[in-house]
Amino acid sequence: MGEMIGLIKDLDRGFHKEVDAQRRAEGGVTGYGYFTRLAAQRGLGPDAKEAEVREREFCKRFGVVDPYSPYAERVRAYAGQTWALELAFQELGLRVKGPEADAMGKFFATNASTVLFPIFVEAQVVAGLLLTSLVPAAVAQEVSVNSHTAEHLALTETEKDRRTAVGGEGARGATVTVRTADRTVRLEKYQAELNASYEALRLQRLNVVALFLQRLGAQIGVDETDDLIQVAIAGDGNTGSAVVDTDAEVSGALDYDELIRLSLAFPKGYEFRMAVVNDTHLRSILNMAEFKDPLSGFNFQGTGQMPSPLGAEWRRWTSTGSAAFGTDRILALDSRLALVQYTEQGVLTESDRLIDRQFERTVVSKWTGFGKLDYQATQCLDVIP
């Protein structure tokens, strides 16, 4: 693996400036992903079998249930993009996992390893975000932008606009109208500071530091999920984008019939694919007679994975960061059509200060925002109207 050592030695502080330039030019570029791209240019990369095994391992580690979901795609991309970074650690003799992980001070023992530390920080933050955020499972698409605002397109046509008609041979067919509306979505900045000095952390094991960084990413995941839920229910600031609730027939009473009504609130052509529910309502659902059959009970007790009432994927969410979600609503999505995420440059770290071993005021941040794509793909049950 002399090529990997050669690649590492060729890196300097200019590498991180190059990554920033690529982010601005392409969007969505990560430091560890760009490092893997450079490795591939030198002929370094996993063979097909190794890549497949690695993807399966990561999908299991990150709790992927549906291998064809957007979340699974993001996890597989993360597995591929971090390959070169993990190989570099092996070549440098850096142990970053397990009970024998090295102290963080070893990361700064040579210039070759020091330059990789900002990539390590970014990779751990993104891992925490992936483990926590509901966004990858809930959005239809993620779009990279290079501004704090995004030009968003909402689908506003009705079934009547799309309707076809039977026509005779040679006759003109019915005109199908696809209506859209231009919208603007403002991105929000989620950020936190690594408020610890190198001297305080240099003796900490790298696996412990990794957990600290993952918790930071997890909080970004919580915050962006709260924002997604708020937009899904209250709208993205554009006229008509707020959801129209399905109110419980008896205030405070959540039963099987109410879940049926929520499912049927989706118009023809839409599917109830995902639900976000708080602890109180989830407890009521899991205790419904309709869902207490032996198979559902075994799956939940044996794996911790919730049953899928009405064929939807149910996600527990306890954060109170969304005022619209509150304590009385259950959010239902057709995740193929409901929401679009706009992200500017991805997760950012102030690399130079990390290289210089100065952690104070080092910021990890992410600019992101959400727009509603098809307003009919979001439904909501208000249990206490």
C-alpha cells in the first residue's frame, strides 16, 4: 500500500481548501469522500466483493430496514466514501476503534496523520447525524445549492389536470396539464462549537473522542428533524403549504379506526409510507388489540423494531423542537413525494484550527432547509383537536 502512504504525504493544508472549493462547485462533497476520490485516481479502492461486504456491515450498524430506501442509499454512500480514510488509518498505525484505540495525541505525532484529523471529525459528525436524523428516510430528494435560499418547485396539479380520456384512432388526445408553482425556501444554519482544548483531550482515546463527535452530529440530526416535522405540518412559508388536519372524531381518543381514517386521508394515487409519532401515541398504538398479535409482539420484543400498522414505517420521535407537532399530532407521509431537502455544502468544519491543535471556537455547521413538494403527500391526525 505504498500508494496510500504516498497519497497521505502529498496532502497538506491546501487539501482542505481544495475540498471547500469542490463543495462550492459541486455541492455535497465531503472531505472523506474527496480523499477516497483521490485514492481512486491512484488505483486504490475496494474490489466489488469487499465493497458489498462493507455496505452490508454499515447498513446493519446504522439500522437500515429497507435496503431500497433513500436512507439506505445514504448509508451505502457513507460506507464507500470513508473507505480510503479507514485504510489510511491502518497504514499509519492509528487505531481509532475498539478497546485498544490510541490516545488522540498520537493523531498529531506526524504531519501525515495531523492533516487527516479534520476529515476524521467530519466523518464522525456525519455518522452521528445519520444514526439520529429522520430526514434521510422522510425526504424524497436532497438537492445541493450554493445559497442560503433555494428556488423550490411545488407540484400543484389536481387529479382532474392529469386525467386522460379514451379517443378514437387519429383523434387528438386529452390535454394533460402539469401545474407547478415557483417557491422560495430559506435554509437554516445548525452549528455547534467544539469547546475543548487539545491539552484537555490529547490523552483521551480516539474511540471516546469519536463518540463525543457523533453526539454532536446526533444533535444536528435532532434539530434538522424538528425543522422537517415543522415544515411538513405548518408549511414551508408558502401559501397553501400547511397540512389540513384529519381531526379525531372523539377528542383524545386514539383507536384503530382513527388510524384507518389517517390512512384514507391520502388521495388516490398516494401511499401512506411513513409516520412520525410521539411516545404517548405510540404506546396506545402498540397496545391496540389489532396490533398485539403474536408475530407483531415477537418482532417488537425480539428486535426492538416497531410493527408497521397499515403498512407504513413508524418512527418514534420525542423531541419537542417542532411546535406544530406538539403532543397531539401524528404525522403521515408519502415519502416519495412529500418533501425536498436543500443543503448548502454539507457538514462544515474549520479545518485549519483543528490542524493547529486549537479546538477552542472550532465550529461544526450545516446549512439546510425543507420545501414541500406535493402538498397532498402529507397528512396529519390531530388526536386532540
